[in-house]
Amino acid sequence: MYRAVSDGGFRIPAVDTSRMNPSHIRQVIDYPTDEKPGTIVVDQTARYLYFVLPGQKAMRYAVGVGPVARAFPGGEAVIARKAAWPRWTPTPSMIERNPKQYARYGDGVDGGPHNPMGARALYMHKDGVDTYYRVHGTNDPSSIGKAVSAGCIRLLNQDIIDLHSRVKPGARIVVH
């Protein structure tokens, strides 16, 4: 499941699972919940995302998240839009916080392997308004399982491609 793949004209390198924490490998788990199948649940502390399946099961993915100060504030949102190889533009607050790192990207970065949003993105809206938080891939696989993002929830590119194929626009996402 983590082999090298060609996608949208780009090559996604293989991930060496022998160097991964075994619990970070995508897997179906028992997941007793009252959430409906198709719901996404993110546990920012444990650094896992769960896609709820029928029969009290879930597909579990390891994620990278933002440090507490920049993490999604929690609560519910909906996946308003999905994109393959999305364009990325840092927010004004990202540029203000770290101009040396982000100002050069102020005009945006086209989708592709050098784009920090990776192969896919799910856009989170709350009360009909874009939160500017995303569930997306990454060009930095070493960030998975850590609190190092600018606040978004990131997955390995192979995992976001899998999740993207399962999620329907309008799906509920619960973050805690």
C-alpha cells in the first residue's frame, strides 16, 4: 500500500514501512462509536485520523498536526471540497509569523511533489465559512506522528489518496 505510484503525472516515492512505527501503517480497526459511517474523526493528541466504516470499524491513519498553539481549535466542520494536487498559498498569518520561511511562496505553489499539501486535500468549512485548515498529504513523510505542521492535518501521500477516494463532499469531520 505504500509502494511508489504515478499519479496525475507525478511520481510519489515509496515509503519504507520497515522504518515506520508499525501503528502508523494504515489499517482497519475496531472503533466503537456513535458517529455515522463516512464521518472523519481526528484525535490531535494521539495523532490519528479515523474514517468511520460500517459495523463499528474505522480505517485508521497516522497524521501530523500543528502544535497546540496552531492546531485546529477542535469541534465540527464539513468537508466542503476535495482537490487532487492542490495549489497552496500560505495564509497571511503564516507569512507574518515566519516571513523567512513563507514570504517567498506568497503568490502560491502549483500542485506537485514539491508542494507541501501533497497529492490531495480536503477543505474544512465551519458554518459555511472556509476555516483555512485542511486535511492533506505531505512532501515531508517524517512529519507524520508529530506536532509540526502550520495547523493542518497531514497524512502520507498514499494515505491521503486512499482517504480522498472514500470521503464524500459534505462529510462531517470531528476534531478533538
